[in-house]
Amino acid sequence: MRLHRLDITAFGPFGASHGVDFDALSTAGLFLLHGPTGAGKTSVLDAVCYALYGSVPGARQSGSGQGSTLRSDHAAIGTRTEVRLELTVAGRRLEITRQPPWERPKLRGKGTTVDKAQTWLREYDVTAGAWKDLSRSHQEIGEEITQLLGMSREQFCQVVLLPQGDFARFLRADAEARGKLLGRLFDTRRFAEVEKHLAERRRTTEARVREGDAALLADAHRMQQAAGSAMELPELAPGEPGLAEAVLEAAAVARGTARELLAVAEARLTATESAQARAERDLADTRELDRLQRRFAEAQERAARLAERADAHRAAQHRMERGRKAEAVAPALELRDAAETEHRAAATAEARARDRLPQALADAGAAGLATAARRAAEELGGLESARRAERRLTELVEERAALDRQERADDDARQEAETWLADWETTRTALQGRVDAAQEAATRAEQLAVQRDPAQRRLDAARQRDRLTDDVEEARRQALASAEEAVETRGHWLDLKEQRLHGIAAELAANLTDGTPCVVCGATEHPAPARKSAGHVDRDAEERALAAHQAA
């Protein structure tokens, strides 16, 4: 912040209008406000503070009303109190004009009336080369100035406007008195509160650390119960350093062991799945074997039925042989039977005919008739027998063909059954072994299938736990590192601030030269000015430390 000009009207001891050109005063770098008591030195600083914040430091802002306190007793009745300050702050050139409340005579009639306080804020526009109005609100102007300066009124009064006479006593005081004075000037009670707060936080943090260590040990004991001999806990009590690291190392070892066991379980699971696949293949083979066994049983039943029908088959073959042999004599026998029948019929007819013929004719032609009858009977019997023999022969041929076909089918079935029976013992032993193995594998597969789902769920939960544990550990490390960094930067800033307060006298006395008045006490002789010690902390170093702490 840099002040350019201050105009005061009816303010404090100044009854008329007065102006202070700070640009002209600061050409040499420093300037001194001096004069007798009551001349208005402090009022100039009060005017600056009033222009910036709308109030003055110290007890001068109390009273029946601030306007009546600030107004000069020497001012004319029609002159209103006003303070105008032109300054540059944050690269912006501003002009602040403030008028406190004013009790003036009424324009008509008798008595007085009160005009409200007025405030103007203007900014110089370099491009246009003119002033432009920004605001006339007390609240907006106050917030704007506070934000630009970065200090409240109390901070501005403590840091910039030191109370009159206090700094001279500070330079001449001993270390204890200087500390008390600095505590009153800069309100170092907040640092004591900060120290107390930090101590309380340290005790609270220690208690939380012990509680966390106890909870960690409880979790570790549960982990040890689950892990068994794979995890060994450190013999440390809650709050002792290195407990968390030791528990984490033991947990890491247990986690490694658990991962190894998990790998073994996965290998066993893979082997079990392979065994299950083999069991399924064996089951398919067993089913095929069962089908073949049923086919074999059917073949055996068919062979038994064929064995039962073997006697009938042999009888049929015997009959067929006898039929073949009878085929040659069957026509003759049939002819003989037919001839006998016809002969008997003819003899009967002859007897009847003889009875009807006269005795002479019968004696004369009996021989010729008998011969003719025999020839006719023989011819008729032969023709009839031939027809019957032909029909019987046809039937026998067809029956023989059917029996030949049945015989060939029975021979094929018998040979197939004999082949199966020759290799059956070896095949039955091998298939029975496969059936037993398949049944055992199926039973084992069912048992492992029941155990696989819980194992898979535990495996997924363990993997998710490991991922979340890694994330939590990383987050805790980052949070702890950030907290430690914040505490370190705050401690560094407080140390630098304390060092600067101890060396503030040397910082203020750095520009003192013999013959030049002191800006604090006005003395022109400086027999023993304070000197900057090694490692002196200036304002820039303190502000950098503060910025680093705020960032942390």
C-alpha cells in the first residue's frame, strides 16, 4: 500500500481544510510527523485509518457518537467533517471519501437535524485518464478495502499504526518487559492459545494413537487366530513407536502366506476340475458300457432262446430230410392208395354189373371188361396222383426255403454270441474297473463342488480385501504425510514469526543514521541501535512461510 494524498476537513484538531501530499514527503524515503502535544500528529494517522475502515483506532471511536467525536470543535457550523484519501493498493489507484454523521442546523425553522454518513469509492482509469465511481455502499467499500489490504482494522492498527510512545518504551525495555509489550502490541495471546491448542491436540492425538494401536492389536490378534502360525505379532504395547509398522509387516507376511495357500487351493481346484472332467468322461464311457452290456444281455437272451429252439430245429431238419426222402416214393404210394381205392370201387361196380348181366354174357366178356377197367383205373389214378404230388412238392419246396433262411440267421446269431462270449471276461473286468473309478470320481466331484462355491466366495472376498487394504493404507499414508507437512509448515511459520518479533527492533533501526531523527522517538543520536543478527527473518520470509502453511 502507498499513500498519495490526504485531505482533512473539520476533523480532530483541524477546524478548516488541510492536505498532506505523501508523494512529496516520501521522495527522500522517510518522513517524520512532529509537533507539540495536541498539534494533530495522531489525528493524521486516525484520518488515514478512518478513510480506510470508517473508524479510528483505540478509545477515540467511543462516545456518544463517532461523528461528534471525530468532528473538530474549531470547525464552522456550516462546514461538514470529511476525510479524502488517495492511495495505490494491489496495483489499483483508489480514492476514498468519508463523511461521518453530522448534526447541522435545520434549513427552515429552529433546531438541528442529522445527516447520515456518506462514503464514496473511486478508481483512476489510466486508459480514459479520469476517475470512475465504484460504490457508495459502506459495506461494499469496507469489504473491498479489507480484501485489498489483507488486514482488518484491528490488525492494521496493531501492525501499521503503533500506539504513540509504546515503541520507544519497547526499544529501552529489557527482554521480559519487551515480551510483555510485544504481547500487548501484537496480541500474542493467540499464539499462546495456539500453543495450548497444539498441546491439547498432541495429547488428544496420543490418546487416539493409543486407541488406534489397541484396535490395531485387537485386529491383529484376530488375524493371528485366523492365520495360525503364519503370523507372529510384535511384543509392543499400544502407543509405542513402530507398532503399526511391525503389525503391518506381520500382516504382510500373513498375507503372503495366505496368498500361497490360495495358490495351492487354486491348484487343487484346477486339479479337482480336471478330475471332474475325467469323471464326466468316465461317466460317458460307463453309460456306453451299460448300453453295450444291455445289448450283450439281449444277445445272451436271444442265444438262450435259440438254444431252447435247437431241438425243435433239429426235429424240423429231420422231418425235412425225411420229406426229401419221401419225395421220391410219395407219388408211387399215392398212386398205390388211389389204385387200391379205385380197384375196390371197380370190383364193386363189376359185381353189380355182373349181377345185372345175363349169365352167359358175364361168362363170355368178363375178362375183357376187367382188362379195360384196370387200364382205365390205372390211367385215372396216375393222373390224380401226379396232381397231388405236384402240389405237395411245391409246398415242401417253400417250407424248405424258409427253414434254410431261418437256419442261416440262427447260425449268424450263434457265431456273434460266441465271439462276444470269448472276449467277455476281459471286457467285463476292464469296464467294471472303469465303472468303479467313475463312481468314485463322481462322488468326489460332488463333494468338491459343494466346497468350491464357498472357497470361490472366500477367494473373491480375500482379493477385494487386499485391494481395499492397499487403498486404505495408501490413503492413510497420504493423509498422515499431509497432516505432518501442515504441522511442520505451521511450526516453521510460527518460528519465523517469533524470530521476526524478536528482531523487529533491528528491522526498524536498520535505516537509522546519525543526525537523522528516529521515526519512533525522534532522537537524532543513536548510541546503540539494534543490529540484525545472523539468520534475521524479514517480512518476505514470514509471508512465504505463511503462504506455504496455508497451501499445506
